[in-house]
Amino acid sequence: MSSFKRKTISKQASLPPGTRLSPASLLTTITSTGVPSLDDILGGGLPLSCSLLILAPDSHSAYGELVQKYFVAQGLACGQRVCLLDGNAKGFVEECMWMPHGLPTKSHVVEDEEDAKATQHNDTIKIAWRYEQMKKFQTTVPSSISSMEEYCRTFDLTCRIPHSIIGDALQSGNLIYLNIDSTQSDSCPTKIIRRIEAYLQNGGQVSSIPLRICIPSLGSPQWGDLTPQEILWFMHSLQRLLRQHPLTCASLSLSPHICSDVWGGSGWIQKLGWFSDGAFTLSAFTANPSLATIFPAHHGLLHIHTLPAPHTLLPPSDKFSALRGLSSASSTGGSGENNLAFKCMRKRLIFETLHLDLEGGVGDRRTTPSTNAIALDIGMQSHDHGHDAEKQRKAGDTAVLHVDVEVEVGAEGNKAETSSVDIKVKKPKKTVAFQSDRPELYDF
Amino acid sequence: MTRWKTIAAKSNLNLATHLTSNSLVFVDVSAAFDTGLDSKQPALRSIYEMTSAELTGQQEGASMMVILDDISSLEWTGVSLLDLIRFIRALRSLCLKSNASLIIRHHVVTPTEPDDLLRQLLQICTYHMDVQPLSSGRSGAVSGEIALHAGPSVDDPDFPLIPRSAAVQYRLTDTGAVFFGRGTGGGVL
């Protein structure tokens, strides 16, 4: 018998539902946040016994809340326990997204259709031959492959979570609401920590199913008047609880107004980063129109403050995140880190590398317009020409200003009138029309 | 604690045996503050008493070390500055008496304007080690740089000091940190 024996680890049997081992360390068990690209940034997923903090300082959007909803939906979908702390926990769960009803493969196709529509155009364009061999420029990680399906479900933002699922989860104890109400005496941070602790000790130890603690808006009015010290104390105590209960993980969002240094004094964000395992800021463009015009394809930037590293010196994300792009040159740890951004499409939220849009910005330029666009153009043109011609006649009667323009347009208009049938058949020539009702617009 | 254990295991150190043989004692500071935000003073006192009991319990002549990791979280979670300064002073005199060295970790979140706690710490320290990220931003080959300064009470330091202008650079790896002089890192040469 050989002295080298292969270690066989029965992963499937021992691991709780919806989790897997971290690629970095066998000691770390990770679970999904519900967003595949966010999992990638975290280095595979959120490790159990760790906390994730999402800061969304923009009060006009709710991207932080959206990530929390993904977190809750993923927990319910893979049969984990979810503990929700909010003023209106019931309403929050009912607004969560869910998986589309049809076959998962089919829905996936439908979901990507809008992406495909955008990219299919690029496929037909012939670029310089030397780029042909290169693989397609990818900005994000592909969502669920079939093996990932159990680990990270594919959610659809157009679907709501069915009431029956919430009811079942509430009955089986998989979903727990801890209501926060500042008017009641048990809602100061100390008491809330006590309540979480009591819950963890009663139900947490016996069960081997992971528990997700979700706090969608810490510091919102329901929490009463919190000081920075109280918030930090709360996060510190929560982190300590998580360390004691290794099958628990937590995801927090702060209320928008306390997500910036302005509220907590300078260094506030860094302090928050020290008291959570992973801390991100989703700074949306909605407050800043100039940024929104520079990056029309994205809805905001993602800043990383801290990354979870429960059992290693370096966060696993440095090595395993494809989006951050540090792993390329392995020995020295890569050159630079990618700038990351996020966008929220009709059906899902995606984190991806920040890039300029086609042609460096303002809308995409199409060299060959699609067929229905041409038909539309023709219709428009013939109509416009008729219109112009009429106007021309009227103008010719009354005014003798702008003589050359009138002549030119007039000739055009006559031609359009006479050969309107021809235009519909063949591709229209490039024409210049002057429209008096929209004076700044030239139609090429 | 698990993080400490696994990281120590990477450098062939089994913390569990040290914990059982009492050569490493873990004083849980945050447990003392578990009672909430009020009554901070007794909590600090109880930590001090636990530490002093541990220090006096050791046999005579053994070299000892107290690590406080980290003091800024105490400050941020609402311990008043005055209480903290008193606590540090008491801890320092305790360590002086029992011939133990004291290491305090403090996070500086506002490097441009030092906070009051840092000023106090600088006053009472013998040596002041200053770990910073590179000022030029993130690098794959260098995680940061370390400088060692003498405190105000030292006029003839036992070690060669490391000025900021010739700081030692380091890089974190999976197994531990690698230290090297400026410009001699793996990515540079």
C-alpha cells in the first residue's frame, strides 16, 4: 500500500445547505449574497461568521436595500434561516425578488436577451483583423452555471416572492422578524443585541442550518436617535456574536444619511470598515447628473473599504476575484486594481468593471441602422419633405429672406414630392432638410 | 481568536497548547463591555484587575508581554478619553512594575490631524512604530512601510531607529509578512 493516501473529504454530506468551501481555505465556509458578481468580489461569497456592510450614501436611490433583498431572497431560496431586523420587516420581505417561474434554463435565456440584443450588434461589425483572435471583452462574471444553481439562485427583479413561501418560512421558523420600534423600550441597541443573542442561543446552537441576519437600514428613524458610538458599539457586538456562532453571517446597510463622513466625523467610514468584515460603498450617480452622462451604462461606482479574511492574512478576494483583476500576475499580486461599478437592469443587479461606453460615451453609434429604423426614416423624410415643401410654397409667397436656403430646400422638396415612390424602394440619399419648427435640428 | 489560531498555525505555532499551558492568556475585553454603553469605568477597572492578576500570577523573572489590540475600538465605542488615558497609564505602570513589555495597537483614521488619544499615547510610549500604506497608492508588490521612532522619554535608544525616509517595506503573503528594504522587493528587482 502506498504511503500517500488521498484525503477524501465528504463535502456534500457535511456542508449546510446553500454553502460551499472557500477556495482559499478549507476552514472557511462561504455562502452567496444572491448576486453572482458581488460574490466574486468577496472572493467566492460571504464567509460564515462574517458581516457585510453596504453603504449607499445616496438618499435618492435604494441600492443598499436592493442588495439586502437579494441577500434575504437567496437565504430563503436555499433553505437557510433568515433573521430580519427592521421597522417594517414584513413589508420588506414581501418586496423581495424571486426566481422566475418557468424552467431555469429558459428564463436564463430570456433574461440575457436584452444583453444579447445589445451585443449582437457588435458581433456583426468587422473590426481590425488583429483583434479577431482576442476573446470577447468581458465586464462581469457570468451568472449561474448549472452547478452554481443551488449555491446562488438566479433571481428576477420582475418577480415578487410568493406569499406561500413567506408563510411556509414563517411557520417553519426559517424566517424571523425582530421588529424595531423606537417607541418601545426594547429597541435601544443594547436590548437589540440581547434579543439577537437570546435568539441565537435558543435556536442557533441546535440547528445546523446557517442563519442570515439582515439589517436593511441601521440608523433609520425606527431605531431612534443613535449616536456614532452606539452604532459602532452595535456593530462591534454583532461581530462578536457572529464569531461565537460560526454558522451565522450578517449583512447590514446603514440609513443613507449616516453613510458619509459628514455625519460621523472624519474617518467615520474607516471606523465602520474596522468593525465589519466586508465594507462596500455603492455611490450612485443619481445625485450627480454629470457622472450619469459620462457613464450612461452604469448606475454607480463601487468602492471597497474592507474585504473579509476570517482565516487568512490576506483576503481571498485578492486571489480569486476575477472582477477586481488582481490575480492576473500571480507572483507580485498583479499591477492595478480594476475600477468597479454597478448597474441595475430590468431583471437583475450587476457589478462589473467600469469602462467607457462604445465610442467613448454619449450613446452608441450604429454604422448600419436596423431595417425598421430605415423604414421609419423614410416615412419621416417623406413626411418632412412634404411639410417643407408646403412651407416653402408659403414662404415663397410671403418672404424673400434667406434666398439660398429656400432654393435648396425647395429643390429637395420638389424632388421628394415627385419621386416619393422611388425613395421608398431604394436607400435614401443623404439629405439636408431645414425644419423651421425645430430650428436647431438638422436631419442628415 | 480563530483567526489568530489559523494564522499562527501557518507559521508552525499551535496556539491551543499555549493557551492550555497558560503561557498565552486571552483577556476578552469586549465581554467586559457587553453590559452596554453605560458604566464604562468599572469595565476598564475589571480588565485592569484581570490583567494584573495574570501578571502577578506568573513566576518571578519570566519575561512577559501584554498586547492591547486595539485601543481605538474602545475609544470609538464610547469610552471617554479621560478614562482611557487613566487606564493606559495604570496599565503602563503595572507593566513597569512587573517588568513586562506593553504593546498597544491604535488605528489612525485621520493621518493629517492626530487625535488626542494618539498624542497621549505618543507621550507615554518608549518606542513608536508607525505602519502606513504606500503614499503612492496600492501596489501588488508592497503592502506598506514601517518606521520606528523613539518616544520622548528615550534619549539613548537600544535599537537602531528607522526613520520614515528609510522605512522598511513589507508585503503580506499567505503565510506571513515579508520584510525588505526599500527598492529591493520582488516586484521591483
